Amino acid sequence: MASGEQVSLGVAGAREMVMQRFKSVRMAISTVSALALSACATMGQDGVTRAPIKEASTAAVPWEDPEVNGINRLPMRSSYFAYETLEAARAGDRSASDRFLLLNGDWAFNFAPNPSTRPVGFQDPSFDVSGWDRIAVPGNWELAGYGTPLYVNIEYVFEPDQPRTPKDDNPVGSYRRAFDLPPGFAGEDKQVILHFGAVSSAYYVWVNGELAGYSEDSKLPAEFDVTDLLREGRNEIAFEVYRYSDGSYLEDQDMWMLSGPERDIYLYARPDAHIADVEIGAGWTAAGSTGTLSTGFTVSSAAAGGSIDLRVRDGAREIFAERRTIGGNRDIAFAGTLPGIEPWSAENPRLYDLEAVLRGANGEVLEAIVRPIGFRTVEIRNKQLLVNGKPVTIRGVNRHEHDPETGRVVSRESMEEDIRLMKTLNVNAVRTSHYPNDPYLYELSDRYGLYVMDEANVESHEYFQIGMNENAAEEYELGRKPEWIHAHVERATRMVERDRNHPSIIMWSLGNEAGGGPAFIEAKAAVEAIDPTRPVIYRPAEAQRLPALTMAPYSDVFVPMYYKVDELIAYAEGPNQQPLIEVEYAHAMGNSLGNLHEYWDAIYKYPVLQGGFVWDWVDQTLNKTAPDGRVFQAYGGDFGPGPRPDWDNFLANGIIQADRTLNPHAAQLKHVYQPIAFALDGRQLNVTNRHDFRDLSGFDFAWKLEREGVRIADGTLSVPDIKAGETASLALPRDVSIGMGDGERVLTVEARARQGAILMVGQGDVVAFEQFVLSERSGLAAASGPAPSVTQSGETLSVATDGGAIAFDMATGTIASWVSGGEDLV
């Protein structure tokens, strides 16, 4: 809903539109979910229908049935934690809440090479697991010594035969632990929910020997109502993970194939009368700098007769407050217009606090939720992607979740370091390649300012590749097969339902390298029904072959991969229909990014070209210890052969190394992505502000003059507060002379951040710079003495002088030996 519509309708009309949207969204979700429900569906305590195990004609087990992706799994909800008091919610520490119990830690573990050898019945508390190994949760079991980390790029790691999985080589991990339920955690008028943040790839869950549920999708959470399965005091929880499932056919991403739980596992309690979900709409219009609030809550049936207090605060200042009584309708809507609101953008990530308190019929506090919100709009107009009514430039990277020690288990500290490095390197956008990330990454992006393309966990690259190579898309692409439609749609819609309240997300992606077909068209429609406020993108195969094709059925933005510069220009000058943003470009492997500036010369020239996401952010190497005790960065094949040929070091494509050390080409990325440009025109210095919103008041400017690398003069520059997109000309300082002189003279101009100007960038840090050669170096003195001798013997080429000799191995191009002044240097 556009913010302008709400302003013209007034508050009452806007609230009615919010209610109508809730109804249409529920209808869309119900239509999608119907594919997974059978006639014997069960009803939970909160009135939510859940899908039981489906007896499929094509599979004996749910992990080989693409139409069964969850059993007894609660509907996806947005990311938040409901506290017992408003004060606790404002503090925001769920670990201090009496309603939260973290289950991470040391678990009993059994590894079986295939399903037929797994310990059947281990979930029964009477089953003795005292002799089992212990393993850290979360954790990838391959990195704990069980099985082999595998890496291939396009192919699956096993021979594909969808939806079936390997019978002899499909490891199963069985986990169990006991825990004590704190007094008062469960009980009458309470529900207890078991949360699994992410598990690869499919898993069953039991509590005290009773089945709680089943789930697929390795990168989204699953929640199960375990209220009736718990008991006071000691309890047992168990889960069983299958490395490969039918879900693996949609998880053929270019990354390590690792297994097990990868995010937090915990229990949380809530009263029977509770908030089941919250949808926050926060738009913005330039007229009066007006924020438009359209926020809705879905509550449990037991909440009838109570009320919800909603407030929006700017620090200590309250800017919106309203209370609504809960009647028989489970959807409660709030709407309002807020003047004088600063909009959220990556350049100014302005956040406000939304506070919601659920009260009982007697006014008592039942739950409290506090969430940061940002007011902003996203739209496509005149073939440009606009944020808050202005075109934005995407200086992006693709980011995998990766740690050199823990694999796909990534700590909060690592995520914070990624954001800090991105801000330092002038990155303003991240694509969550190729799956939804840990919710904390979106919180950081909201807080510190990054545009996010959130991507569904969908990639079936090998089938897509075969279909394209054999010109047989209908035969091979999973998105064209009816039995796979539900899985595609559900992975996209569950992502949107979880992440929709984050202002940093400005685009939804339906997946990566999976071909085309009805599944993606239906997924796009389902996503738009849930969230009509953001563009939806996807790159089907035909996008690359037919760039002039209107991509509307699949994508609102034209998103090619690895277009060359001349192809970008041809698109910009041709009969284009959509803004172009490359979802992958400038493959950052080895000594790369040499022509990155040529891409950006074109992007700055043509408004329809709006940037792209470099492949990729971090080298996916893993630390491995050699027999001699040396730790090295391992890649595909270093842990032993897999069933398919590995791709060696093709996963080491990062701007940064796995330990977050900068690769050399990170400097090139930072320079090309810098939002301030300098050009020399005679004695005039032209300064261009390439920000999309902010002026240059947050920067200090300086210059230095060097002769043969030695500084001979320096000073500051008085640069006006140039507005976004504008250029100003300055006269060079008198100390700067241009022309021939005594040696090479180089002028360096820098823009440095002031305190707080860019969050996570320190005061005085260089954000942008340029160097200009004012006078050339005089020629080098001619060498004296005899000419060096060059000889070749077999595969060795030797160059000798009076002072020493150097030998090259011609087979490898490396230095074989180097002697100088009688000293062996190699």
C-alpha cells in the first residue's frame, strides 16, 4: 500500500485497507498451504491448522516427497520475541527472560552412514545413549569429524534422481539431551514453543519420546507447539537429521555441503492469550516528511476481551499512541500519519521504536514487544528502482554464511565484523546468496544501513544446467513440474513472512539458478499478495538468452549475471523495460576486479543501470590441520573425495578471506565503490557527491603533495556541503604546482569521515580518495656493467649478473632459486 494512498484516505480509511489486506493475505496463504494439508489435519491449541504426515503415492517417507515440507510445524511468523514486561522488552535481552530457555550446548550424538543403520527408537527416554559421542549444537557434524565436507558448484553432491535420495550414502545424525524445565515455565494457561533456527537438511523432532514434528528448508526456522509433550522438571528432547532429502534438490547452491543444526535451538513460553504475529508497515512521503503507519497484529482466540497498546517512540518522545480492544476478530489493525519523520535509507538508517503491549481483560500485561522500525518506501517508476522517491545505486556484494572454523554456523560477532567491513569498503547492499540469513544480519542491516536483497532458499542448478544444455527445460527444470510447485512457493512465502518487518530489505528474490516455470510465477504472485510494498526479482534461464524479453511474469527488475560492460551499454541504449541490477558480476577470484571501474563508468552514465552485487564477499575456505601441525585454508577435495568430482578452490572468490582478512582486491572494490569522486581539470578540482541522499557535511577533506614518494606539502580543503548527485569546483591550493619538475609529483586528495557520519566507520577514516600525477619522473640512469647472461637447462631458466643469479621453474612460473651477494634469498 503506497503511503500517499493512506494520507488521502485518512486514518479510518487506512485502517480499513489494512484489514482488507490481512484478509487477502490470509486467503493467499491458505491457498498455498492447501497443497500441503490432508483431510486429517489437526487443530492446535491456538486454533492454527497444522499439516500431519502426508501419505504420498510417490514416496514412502516425507523426506522423499516434495509436497511434504513440514509436519505439525507452526505457521511462519515474523521475527520478534515477546517479553513478560515492557521494561524487559525495552532491554531486549531474551536470555534474561523467564520465558526463554536456550538448548544450545553439548548433546549426545550418533552418526549413521545411511537411514537403514540409524538407531531406531533412540528418542525413547529409556533408550540408553550414555555411550554415545558428544557434539556441540549448533554445529556441522562434518567439522566435528563425522563424514566429509563436500564442495561442488553446479552439480549435486550425489547423483540426482529427484525426489529420491541415496540409499547407501545418506548420513543420519541422531541427537538427544535432557534438560530441566524451570519452575513456572509451563503450566495452565501457557503454551511452550520449540524453535529450531535452521537445520540441514530434513529432521524429525521428539519431546519425551513423542513426535513433535518434521521440517525441511535448511535456512528457515521451524516452530512446534510442545505444550502437551512437556512435564515438570526433567525432560528429554531428540531430533534426527537426514543429510539429504527431497529438499536437497532445492539447495544446490555454490557452497560447502554440510549437515546438522546451524542456528539456535530454544524453548519459549507464552500465555494462551498472545500475539501470534505482527506485520509492520511504515511508509514515507516527502510531502511534510510524513510517515505512514499501517501495523497489524494477529492474536490468539484467547486474547478476546483484552486490548493492545501501540506506541511509536523517538527516544523518550512519544509520536504515536493508540489502544484497540480485541473483539472476536483475530486481526487487529492500527493506522496513522506521523509528520516530521526522518526516512530510513542505507545512508541514514534512521530508526524509531515500535512498542506493543497486549493486555488482558483486567488490564494486566500479558506480553510486550519492542521492535525498531524504519519509515521508507520502495517502488519502480520510469524504469528505475526508487527508495523514498529517489533512484538508488546498488554497490553490493553477495554474502554466504561462512566461518573457517564452524562452517555454516556463524556467530553474532562474525556478522558484526562483516557489516563493519562492508561499511568500511563502501558497500551499501548485500544479497543473501542464496538463502535467508540469520535474523541478526537483518537487524544489523537495519541499524547500520545496508540495502538487502533477501533470497529464498531455492536453487536446482544441475537440473537447470542440463535442461539448458539439452534444450529440454520442460523435462528437467523442477519449477516446471507440478509436484514441486508447493515447495518453491512455500520457501518464498515463509521467507517473506519471517523477514517482512525489516526496512533494510528492499527486494525479495525467489531463488537462484533454478530455471523457470510456473512455480516461480506462482511464487511471485504469492509473495506480492503478502507484501505488495517491495519489488520481487528472479532470473530465469531465458533472461540471459533473451535480454529484451519482458520479465514481468518472473521479475520486476532485470537481473542478469555477469553481463560484460558492452552488454550493459547495449541494454541501456536498447528498448529496455526495467531497471538493470546485476545479481552477480565481477567474479572476485584470485587477482581480480581489474576492470571494475569500467562497469561503474557505464552505471554512472546510464540511469537505467543501477549497480550490482559482486560475487562474492568471503572466501569459503575451511581451516584444516596438516600432518605436520600446520593449519591451512582447505577447499574442495582437501577432506577427501566425494561421490561427484569436486571443484577445488572455486569457492575462494571473496573480497575478504575466511578469517575476515582483506584480500588485495578489496582496495579496488573500496575505491570504485567510493561515494565521492574527484577529477582534475587544469587547476580546478571537481568534487562529485555520488551519494543518493546525503550531502557532504559529514566529511573532512585534505590534500598532500609528494615528490618521489616523500611528502613535501599538505593541507585541508574547504569543500561546500555538496548535495547528493551534484558537483562543485575548487581551485587547487597555491602550493600545488603542475607540470615538469624535479621528479614525479603526485597529488592525493582524500575525504575522511567525521565522528558518527557513517555508522561503523571511525572518525578520520578515509572514505574516498584520488591521486593525480602532476609531473612525470625523469628517466632512470642507464645501467652500467656487462649485460646479464640468460641460459636454459631443461625446465629451468637462469638469469645471472655479476652480483648474483635468479632461476625460474618454467613449468610452474615460480622462482626456483635466487642468490644475491653470495646469500641464498629463497
